[in-house]
Amino acid sequence: MAFFDNFWNGEQGQDLIEYTLLLAFVALASAALFIGAGGSVHKIWTSASTQLSSAAMSAS
């Protein structure tokens, strides 16, 4: 019974490190995605703003 207790307690630190590394990887991947997509989002908003401004000018 003591063997299983030692085994269980010895594995908890390893799981914590694995989950921390996984979380760090997901955070870095998300940051890279947002940085890469920033230019595209800016272009979309600029285009939408231009079209809305044109529509507002022609409507008035």
C-alpha cells in the first residue's frame, strides 16, 4: 500500500509541469495567430469603414 502512495504522490509534479507546458504552448500559438491576423483584420475594418462612409455620403 505504501508503494502506491509513493507512486501517486511522485506523479503529481510531473502532471503539473506537463499541463503548464501545454498551456504555455497554447498561449504562444494564440499570440502568434493574433499577431499574424492583425493585418488582415485591419484591412477588413478599413474596407468596411470606407464603404460605410461612402454609403453615408450618398444617402445624405
